[in-house]
Amino acid sequence: MCAELSGDGVAIRVDDESVVVACNGFEMRVRKGNARTGTIAEIRTSRQAILRVLDGKMTLADAVLTDAVRAQASLEALVRLNRGLAMYVHGAVRAPSFPELLERFQMGPQPLRAQRRPKP
């Protein structure tokens, strides 16, 4: 994904949470906030829409066509973002930590106390 977005950031808003994902060519960095400075695209969606796409109940194309996912960027940036997202997903499904991350996302937001792990 960073190969496609090298040096550029993407502003992402899911429900009421906003982050900016930026790549430096080798790694992704995520920071809270909705600043558009230094971003090539803005994506807005809901947790529900993401879950529908992940569960195969809706394609990403259908999500965009029905405004469940809204993307604002130049055509060139959207093409790069789509290629980068495809690379990310292909890598994510092979990562040993991904199933746990997906399960946590599917469970929904947890209270801060529930997120803490007990000390051994």
C-alpha cells in the first residue's frame, strides 16, 4: 500500500472517528484528527458499511455507488488508493495477527476498561 501512497496521506472518517493514514514509502502511520493538509483523498464511511463489505454482503463498488462509502479525490488518486487497498488486503489476510484484529473490529467498540488486558 505504501508503494502506491508514498509520501501521501488519506483522511479517513468512520462514523465519528477521524484519522489520517500516511505512508513514507516503507511504513504506514496513523494519527488522530481530520486535517486535510498533506492528504490526497478523503474517505467517509460507517463501521456498518465496512462490516457489510468484509462479510461479503456488499461489494466495495456497490458501497461507493450507494454512498455507504464516500471518496473525494482526483481520479489518479482514487486509482492509486484502490491499488494500495488491494495490496493491503492481500497482505492482511496472510498476516497472523489479522484474524484477531478483524474479530475485535466485528465485536465493536469496547469500553476502555474492557480493552485492558489483565496483568500476568
